[in-house]
Amino acid sequence: MTNRADELRRLLNDWDFIGVFDAAINTDEYDCLIQPLTRMLTAGAGTKDIARFLDDEITGHFGMSPGLVETAPMAQRLTEWWQSDRR
């Protein structure tokens, strides 16, 4: 599972919706999302469910204004990544 977590960390860091990723000093900013996303994807959550979760985290956990970050494309990317790796 570590490999999957590392891949998911890379995807989240590439997205870097708050703009703080720095490979030299800050690679774990989004690690709080890895476990819940993995659980959701394993359970078969769809793009809309993933986007809703990301919206909730962005506003509730990260304290950003609703609608400030477009989550649908990332949710799509995550579900496609998860499904492609399962084939």
C-alpha cells in the first residue's frame, strides 16, 4: 500500500491547490488526504463523491473559501488513476 500512497501523494503534490509544495522542504502538506481518499477509492467512490470530499476538506480543513478551488478535474484524475491501476 505504501507504493499507492506514494503515488497518491505525488498526484496531490502535483495538484498543489494551496501552492505550498516544495520537493526540498514540504512534501507532506496533503498527506491528511491520502488515507481517506484511499478508503473512498477502494470502496468504489465516484468522481462526484471524491469532488465533494475534496470540497469539504478544502473549506473545512484547509480553511479556504468555497468554490475557490476547482475540484472536479482532480476528482476525475484520481478516479481514472485508481481505475487504470486496477486493470
